[in-house]
Amino acid sequence: MNSDIVQEFNLLNPWFDNLPYNWVELFDKAEVLAYKKHEMIFRQNEYGDYIFLIETGRIRQFLISPNGEEKALSIIGKNGIIGECALNSDSRYATNAITASKVLLRKVRKQIFIEFLSQKPEYIFQTIDLITKKYRLLCSQSLQVSYMKALPRVCAAFIQLSVQYGEVQEGNKVKLTLSFTHQEMANLLGTTRVTIANNIRWLEERNYIKKVGKNYCINNLDDLAKLANNQMIQS
């Protein structure tokens, strides 16, 4: 596996799951909330009094344009936090947040969260670390939308998914354990469903990927990484 190229694409990964953080000491200060899939947690520009700690499940953060179009930003999973964008003096949520699966959350008042960090400075690092990851992702997404064609972005998305949700098989094949729709990928990459469908069909016809049931399989991760890298250079 060409780890250098794969790792480079993984730095742009919008899927933040099984994060190396621990919020257990905050749990007794938090309200437990259970959500079903596709339930809204908060909306952009709402005043935010709470920070949400993700115990299990995944949450999708996205924006809605003035004309109603959706732009997905990231998927935040276990051990992640959402709502930290309301920690500043404006106290508004910068994004929408909706569940992408069944979710168990811990809901903490913003002031309690701030006081906890002041008393437990070791937790400041993991808060800043996640905020920094999200900021880097936004910078990368802005660059991709401005300068990168759709095909290398689709390839990059498959590579990122392979790192987060891939089962390595014989011959450098990787089976993705996470299923998704063309529309979900289109929202995440800031393009149209038709563009995603056309590019995925192109990759399938050239044997870079194959769909098995509801899930995709990358036939050779090195080949897909090389294609994505070459396409980026040509863009």
C-alpha cells in the first residue's frame, strides 16, 4: 500500500470517528440524550447554550445556503464534540447538526464545559485538537471546491473512507463497511448527485471500484491513490 499518498488524502478526511479523546469525567455533569437517525440536534445561527459529547453514533454537520442548498461539512462520531462553535461571545451555532445514525449524546451547559476546562487543563488539548482538525478540513474543502475537479475529489473520498471504514482483503482490496448514497457524497463534496454518479460509474467501468450489495470495494487502493494523485496534478 502506498502509505504516503493514502495518508496525505486522509488528512482531508471529513469522517471523524472513534476519536482518541475521553470525556468520561464530564459525564456526571451532563444530561443523557438518545436520538434516532435523521433527527436535528441544532440549527445554524441558533443561540447555543450547550456543548454535545458524542458517546455513540455519528452526527453530520452541514450548512444551508440562502436558496436552500445543502453543503455537508463533516461526520463526527464517537468521542467527538459538537456545538463548540458557540463557545465564543456570539454564542451561535455556526452549522446545522443532524444524526447520521442512532446516537447517544451527553449534553453539557456551555458555562459548565468552560469551567471544567479551567479546572482540568489536560482536557484543553483534546478540545483544541478537534477544533484544529475541523478548521484544517474547512481550509482543504475550500481549496478542493475552488481548484480541484470532481474525479480526484471522489477518489479522495473513497480513500478516506477506506482508512476509516475499510476492511483490507487479499490483493490490496479494501471493502468499505459504511454504505452511503450518491446524494450524501455529493453534499459532502459540494457537487451534484449526477456528477457523483457519473464519476463512480467511470471508476467502476475501469475496475477501480466495485459495488457489492450496498457497499463498495476498492479493487486496489494503491491504484486508486495513484489515479487521484495524477488527477490532482492535472487539475
